[in-house]
Amino acid sequence: MNCRLCQEKMEGYRGGTLPEDIMTQVKSHLEVCSSCADLYRMMVITDRVIIGEIDTEADPFLATRVMAHIASRDEKSAQASLFSRVLRPAVITLSMAAALFTGITLGSLSQPLAGDNLIPEELALSDDSALESIEYLIND
Amino acid sequence: MVFRTCIGFVHNKDDADDLTQETFIQAYESLSRFRGDSSFSTWLYRIAVNASLNRTRKSPLSMLMQQIDDLRGDSKEPRHVSVPDDDDPEKAIIRQEDIERVRKALDTLPPNQRTAIVLSRYDGLSQKEVAEIMGITEGAVEALLQRAKKSLQKKLGGK
């Protein structure tokens, strides 16, 4: 038996599912071929690793942890939905009202300057207020 | 069943616990999207596999950090689950190295081969069930398992 054939039959050999004569051939090859023997050993170790991991028990409080996590998330989302249903529209309305009030207040703060009525001499002619009233012209 | 799937990907009890928790929370949150096209367990397995693959897929940043840690020699030793050892300490040391080799070989398999191996070996699912979870044909699952075995043999020193 060569290495290639031995490696093909290795799984069956490990499971004991091969015919007796093939089992004997694989066994004799493993006794003389170190690389195939090493591979077979690794195959056994792979099985052990998998079995060891399968046998590992999960945290006994895992279900409690999951339920607690879900409950806290539900609580948070309930709070968030209260905010989105009631508080958010209220906050938006109040913000708009505050913006309007601020605008009106700022607008009413601006007063005409004290010297606004004074018109420079050079502009006096173009100042409509300096012209005579049309009523006087009509009366004339 | 979810825990077994997760531990098959991460080989670490704490990470498997976290992943199991993540899987159930994700399932709870997306329960409304479960249409019943497949069985509930198939749907749950899919969530577990996706969560595990996402966890094992390392970001470039974490790989860089790992390399830096390795260079500094202060890389954290992962807490693996124990494997039954012989009483002989010399044999046990050799086996620990071999165990790490096996885990590394399993971890470096392509994601689809790894998924097929985990579902079939760790969860003991039939090829039909694995095919349903992975959304491929039974023939494709068989081919994946064969390739995975060949690949493992090669990585572990076979021809």
C-alpha cells in the first residue's frame, strides 16, 4: 500500500469500517511510514479537539443573560418611543415658538437713530419733506 | 445547538457564550422577518453562522494590532477549551502544540468549508440539513466537506 491510498483509507480505518484485509494493510503501512503515522495521529487529535469542544458546557446563566439583555432593550425602546410620540413634537413646537419670539423681540429692539431727521444741506433739494406741500401749489 | 456552532468557529468558551447571546438577541429582534420558508432551527443556525463568521473575520486594524502584539511578544494567549490529555506531561506538551496546529488548520479553511465542517462535525447535522442552512445543494456540501478534509490533511502534513 502506498501513502496516497493509505491516506484515502485512513478515515475508514479510524472508524473500523474497512474490510479486514484493507485494515491490516493500512495498519502495516502506518507502522512503517512515519509521515502517514503522523497524519493519522493528527487526525486522532482533530477528533479529540472537536469532541473536547462539543463537550464544553455553555454558561449556565446564559439564558438569564439573554433575557435580561432583551428586557433592558425593550425598556430602552419603550422610552425611545415615548420620546418620539410625545416629547419630540413638543420640543419641535417649543423650539419654533422660541425662534418666533426671539425674532420678534430682536426686531422690536431696533429703533430709528436720534439724528435720522437731519438731512445734509446738499441733499436738502432732493428731500421730499423739504419741498412745499402740493396743497399750497393747488391753492396758489 | 447554537453554542456548539459558535464554539466550532471560535474554539473559546467565553467568545462562544457572547456569540450565542448575540445570536439570540439578533433572532429576537428580527423575529418579524422570519417568514417560515425554512424551519425555525435552520433560520437560527443561519444567524449563528453569520454572527460567527463576522466575529472570526478580522479587520485590517485588528490584524495590524495583533502583529504589533506578536512583535512585542505580549500577545494574549486565547483561552481555549481543554482537550482530554494523557497523564504523561511530555505527551501532553506535544499534544498542546498539536492541538494548536489543528485549530489553526481549521481556522484557515475558507469560510464555506469551515461552515460545512462545523455544521456537520460539531452539530452532527446531515448533509441535507447543512445544505438547507447554507442554501446550496447536498452535492455541493459533500464537495465542500471533501475539499475541507483534503485541505486539512495537507495543512496537517499529509500528501
